[in-house]
Amino acid sequence: MIAYADTGFLISLYGEDDNSAQATALIQARPVFILTPLGEMEFLNAIELRVFRKEWTRREARAVRQEFLHHQGTGFFQMEPSGSEVWQTARNLSRRHTAKLGLRTLDLLHVAAALAFKPDAFYSFDQRQRKLATAEGLTVLPA
């Protein structure tokens, strides 16, 4: 199965929070996650934000980063470039949905990337992204 996961899902998968157990259970199906440069950068920055917020120690952050980088080399992630199509799709999504759903730019970009790569499932715990992905016909997990 090919999947797209937003950053919040990945943070829950690699760290400990209220959604971690559910994230871990969802990957038992062994999906391959599409990873874009934007997703990679946002995830690496989210790790540093956890340290800034005193949610993770520097040591915990280093361990998460190392595991993430290791997974990039094992086929857990499929790195895909995201070009102008993703940005154009995000602009169109914004015009159609932001006034109704209160979307942020990163919400739009994650869903636009997923639409471009046509995964079997879109993994997210973010309610706005989930609503947008559902409205655009993506299969959203957790159900």
C-alpha cells in the first residue's frame, strides 16, 4: 500500500503523544509512505520544535531524527519531488475550501501533494486536513 502521512501523523508515530498508539497500529499494514521535500523539512523542524517546547530532550530528538533517516534508507519512505502542480493544486484547494474549513497553507500543501501522488490512503489526525482530504475524495485514516 502506498500512503501519504502528514507531519502530525509522523510525529505521533516517532514520538509519544495521545495518537501514538493509533499511529503505530495503523502502520502494521506496512504502507510505503510518500515523502516530499516539504514533508521532510516540516518533520525535521517539528522535531526541533518539540525540543524548544521542552516536550523532547535533545537526546530524544536526536534518536527520532536518526530513526527517521534510517527509515528513509530502508524503503519505509518513497521520496518524491513536488513541483508546480502541487502548488497550483493548493491554490485551487484554497479558493474552494479555505473559507469554509479554515485551512492553513501547510494543510493545503499536504493534501495537494497527496492528490498529486494518488496514494491508497492519507494518514492524518489533523481535523482540517482530514475534512479537506475527504472532500477531495482521498481515503483518510484513521477512519
